[in-house]
Amino acid sequence: MGTDKSTTRGVELRTGIKSESIRIKFMYKGMECRETLKLDHTKQNIRYAERLRGEILNAIELGKFDYAKYFPDSGQLTKLGLTTVTSASTVGELVREYLDQAKPVLAPSTHLRYTATYKTHISRFDNMLLTELTPPVLRAWIASINRKARTIRSILIPLRSALDYAVNDDLIEGNPLDRVKISRIIPKEAKRVEYVVDPFSTEEIKAILAACDGQERNVILFAFSTGMRPSEYLALRWGSVDWTNLTVLVERTSVLGITREETKTQSGRRSIDLRNGALQALRAQRNFTALEDNLVFQNPKFGAGWQDARELGRRWYTILKKAGVRRRVLYQTRHTFASTLLSSGLNALYVAKQMGHKDTVMVSKTYGKWIELENGALSDYFVRAIPGGNVAIKG
């Protein structure tokens, strides 16, 4: 099909082998948009196209232009990042649209988890209309999920967010999940907490450190003696280490090989005190990476930064087996740090700030498991180093 001629500016008459059409052109969000109207070249149709274009330009000027309303099947909607979901859309269309729009603002690992949750659990509703996803339908589905309560709530997060999205766009009157009480649906057994805080003893820590050496020992010792999240210490750069005041600034994270210049939460951006174990680990690590690309910790097998906590976690389990220590996840190093400091009598608010929490609620609820200290005192790994000398103090 080629252009026959233009009438007024922005309106073109196009002629094909067996058909005619009229195309209008206009600028929207810095992009030239072209939309074809399947209309013959009659005077009435041409005037209609001119009036339509004028109406669109006026709506754009007033900031009231709804592209999807005028051209619901347009290929420009995707290019412009505009939703194509309507009240007649399916649940699958809604959730996929939500995942696409949420990708820039979610952490990579979170978006990956939400996508996996959609494919595994929520996709069963792909062809169901939004208006058909009622509280009774959701209750029956939730009751059929053979998981713990915490897992069920996690499964519902992307669906709930997508439905809130639909409510905000007036596609549905209310979120049907708001009328579903999970505690009344699942059995008592499912309400039991799955994850258990299980810190390591001093003897276990010594055995773990003895089972590894070099860079692996450094990163694990640092993890134990700072309480940082794996995503935080794997993104640590030398520029964030303050050798004068013996502190480390937590200001970025690394998840799925992607480094983000932000922390998990606002309170996660913090300055933490270096303790003897962390200071020892950093001093030893300087021999390996001080002249590299500024990342503190590297995978010695590849001479590059660890891709993510899962990669380090695989080595971690090998080390535990070698050390003869009962298997626990790498994140238990964080619990060990918090439990050790709390067991030594340190102020809970101080511990919370070191961990990156805004208050003591999470510390008391999650990490506050009492552990036996070595000879009733902190192991040297957990004793805070004093700037300007080799003396160390508790606190």
C-alpha cells in the first residue's frame, strides 16, 4: 500500500490494490504516531479523519489523551509503555502487564520470583475474566495449595499487586483478595513457621574457618563478623571501607549478577562498625583484590566477583561438609552475628542499626535467639575494633 496524497497536514489518503484507507499522524510523548483508519476516500470520511486528529491534538494539549481508548488495537501502545488491559481482559493479561511495568522498579531477584510464581501458580487463571475471579474462587484455590502460610502469602503477592493495579485503573470495583481471610482457610499445620533461626556456635565457626582458606575464608569470616546480607557484602567495594574510623558503609547490593546502587530498604543504607574478625578478613583480602576493579570479594575460581549468593552458597555447603558442621543456609551467618551480640548484652537498638533495621522489632522477633558465649564472653571475632590502636572493646 502506498500514499496517494495528503489532504490537510497530518492526514494522508492511502490506496491499496483492493482497498482505501486514511492515515492520521500526530506527535505524542516525543514520538511520531501513525494510525490507519479503514475508511474510503469520501469527503465525509476525510472530514471525520481531520476532526478526529484535531480532537486528539486538543486532548494531548490538555493532558487528557487516552491512547488505548482511541486505538485499543494499536501496536504503538507497547512502544509507548501504555496498558492494553481492559475490564474485559483476562487475569493472565493483567498479571503479565503488571510484571512488565513493575520490572524497572523491582529488584531483579524479586521480579524473577514473581514471574516464577505466576507461571507455577497463578497461570491457572490465565483465561479467566477479571470479573470472574471472585472471593469464592480464590478461597477454593488457596485451600488447595499444600504449602505453609508464609509461602501462600508469598504466592499471593504478585496477584494482589496486579489486582490493586486493576482497581486503580477502574477495571474492577475492589480487590477480591481483600475479602479472603487466609487464616480461616488453611489448616493449623500450615500456620507453623517454616524458617528457623539456627545460629552457629563458636566451635562450629572455628571448624568452618579451618575448612577453608584464602579468599573463601575471608568472605565467610567477614559475613560472620558483620551480619551483612550476602547481597550487601558481595557488592562491597574498597571505597566503602573507612580504615581510619574502622567502619564500612553499606550502600549497594548485588543480586543475580546485577549491582544496584541502593540497599534492600532505606534503613539498609548504613555505616557498620568493624569487629576484629571483619578487620582481619579485609586486611587479608587486600592481598587479592586491592588492585582489582574495586570489588572487595571475588570468586577465586574465576578471578571475578561472585555472581550471587547462590554461587557462594554452593561453596558454602561444600565447606560445611568438609568441616563436619550440620548443614544450614549461608544466611544463618547473619543470625549468628545478631544472636551473638544480643547474648553478650549489647543494646538491641544498636544491634538493629548494625543489621539495617529501623527499629528493634525485627531483631527481637527474628534474630534474638540466645546462644552460649565462649567462656561467657564474646569470641574475638565479634569484638569491636578501636580506631588508632590494636586494643578492642565490646560494643
